[in-house]
Amino acid sequence: MSISTIQRFTVFVSQRVRQACALLGNRLVGSRRLKGWFYPPVEIETAAEIETPAEIEAEVEIEIPAEIAPPAVIETPAEKYRQFNEDYFADLHEQERMLADEPRMAFYHDAITRHIKSGDRVIDLGTGTGILAAFASRQGASHVYAIDHSSIIEHAMQLGAENGIENVDYEGVHSTKFYLDEPVDVILHEQLGDFLFDEAMVPNVCDLRDRLLKPGGLILPSQFELFCEPMTLHDDRRVPYIWELNDVHGFDFTSMERSRPEDVDYYRMSSCDLGVVKQFLGDPTPMVEVDLHTITESTLPSLVSFTRKVTNAGLIDGLVVFMKAKVDDDLVLSSSPLDPGRAPHWGFRILRLDQCHAEIGDELDVSITVKDWADPDTWMWTCEKHTS
Ligand SMILES: C[S@@+](CC[C@H](N)C(=O)[O-])C[C@H]1O[C@@H](n2cnc3c(N)ncnc32)[C@H](O)[C@@H]1O
């Protein structure tokens, strides 16, 4: 037999064997009873068919078990703030700053002693370390619901037990998810931001008021004033805009005006330092007054305009924002920078203005537009001087 005959015979036999194997394989894979035993045939993609990672990602739907799924995306500014607030007040130092604020603690202690009566049922909205709930309980409240969404509530519960505080239920819950069968006599709260409204006081208190306060019930505190006063800074504390500096030991920055920042944050300063503000240019008058018994979120104006007659001459460095809470005529909590009895842990905010000098008798037209009172980033302000 020649070599070429042997080769043709070998090729013929191996073709037949491959065909027989393929036939048998197809029968086995196609059998319904044996299906689970075999991997499906592998299809090799040509280079042109290979997808990009983005295409693959778009096609593949991976089901993630609920317990390891990432938290839902936080969307609205209100929800973002809520998350921030929950984390912020879990920090012991924040609670320390509030507890060390003597005027603040005296104000709340007096307010509770004067206005919570024996037998009252009380909600303490945002109890923190539980201090106001403890004051209410000691004042004779028959029941206090001390609620807080932050993990600080664990400490409140423990501190209450260690201090022999009775009649208090501590609940780790956001106020909007707190329910009771029977309405209460008093809503107690301290939800006051530096800009008064920036700790969501209005929506939080109104929600509880409308759902869980008895008709004629008490919100403590309920009356607030927000001020925005033209003022002069102390000479040694003034920080002019960079383009207002024309002679820093012979160096001129005035050309920087071309680079005025657009970010509204740049035009705000925050301080709680009494040495910063030298004087108000006029007589302080509230730009907004609210009573939480009657307010709704839509009651707040989106534009506030007022005129301040200058009674103290000086540079207009900016507008200073501060607030007051009033319980009685002789029981007021203030964050005014010129009030020596001010509650020191609150900051006051300075809305900066281009420097200009004002004389006694001049008039300052101030305008504040606000999209959202809870969000100081949405505030825009102007102050125009008119000389008489
Ligand atoms: C300014 S601190 C006051 C704490 C305490 N009442 C005091 O006077 O020392 C506000 C507290 O309210 C809580 N809080 C804020 N909004 C809340 C809400 N809607 N529901 C429950 N707790 C809230 C915060 O976690 C924080 O502990």
C-alpha cells in the first residue's frame, strides 16, 4: 500500500469518527432529560462582535440581594439636609457646644419651668442628649416623648436612666415618622439655625403641630424674629474684598475686580466672635417675624425689602443676620453680635457688600430675595444708599 493511500484512509476514518461524535453530542445536548448535565455550546465571537464594557454593562442585569444593595440615592435638598443633620448631631462635640451655652440653657430651663404644667403630655422634638425632656419631666409632665433621628438618642436614654428621669419614652425616629393615638399638650423643640430656618424648624414643627398637637396646645418656643442689619466691622477685623486693596505696602490689587467670584458662598462670612461687629448703622428691626402656632411654609415671603435710616455714621461693610426667640417679654434668646448676653454657640452671618460710607440721615434700601428660607445658598441681597 502506498503512503498516499494510507493517508487518504486515515483522513476518511477520522472524518467519520468526528461526524459520529458530533451526532451523538447533539443527541445528548438536545435530550430534555440530560439537558442539565451539559454546558451549552460555546460560541466564539469574532473581533467585530466583541462588545465594549459599557455595552456589556448596559445588557447585563445583576440582581443584588437587598441586604447588600447600596442605600437609595438621596435626591432632594431637604433629604440631603436630613442626612447631614442626622450625622452632625450624632457628634458629641456638637451636643457639648449646646450644653455649654449658658444663655441657651437658662432660656430653655426658664421657658419649661414657666410654661410646662404638671400633667402635661409633651413631645420633645430632637431631644439630643435628652436635656429638655429631663427638664419637662422634672416640671411634672405626665409623659414626655423624646424623639431624635440621630444615634445620640442612645446616650439620651442612658443619661435619663442614670439621672432618675421618669415618664420619658426615648424614640430613635425622625419626627415625620412619629405617631401617637392621642394628641399632646406641648411641643418642645430647639431646631434653631444660624439663619433661623436652616435646621428645618418650620416643616418639622408644622408637621407635628398639624398631626399631634391638641387644639390650643403650646409650641415652646414659638415666636421668632430674624434680623438683617447693615453694619460696620471693627477696623482691625475688617476683611475687604481683594480688589478693594489698593495699597498693601505699595502693592495694588484693584485689577482683581475683573475676577469677582460668582459663587454666592464667597460673599458670606460666618462668625460668633463679638469682637467683629462694631455697630449697626440704624435701629435694628426684624425683617421677618414668625409664630409657629400659625405659620405655614407658604406664609414666608420670597422678597423682603426695607429701608434703614442711618443713626450711626460709618462704613457699610455688610448686612449681619441674627435671630431672636421670644417666650415672654422678659425671656428672650438672642444671637445678636452686639448683645453681650448672646447665646455664644450660634454663629451670626455677614452678607458682604462693596464698602461705602454712610452719614447720619442717609437711607439704606435693603432687599433680600429668597427661594428657600431653609437654604441660605438661595439668598441674594442688595443694599443701596440714598443721601438726603
Ligand atoms: C439643636 S439640637 C437640640 C438638642 C437638644 N434638644 C438640646 O436642646 O440640647 C437638635 C436635635 O434635633 C435632632 N433632629 C433634628 N431634626 C429632627 C427630626 N425631624 N426628627 C427627629 N430629630 C431631629 C438632631 O439630631 C439634634 O439632636
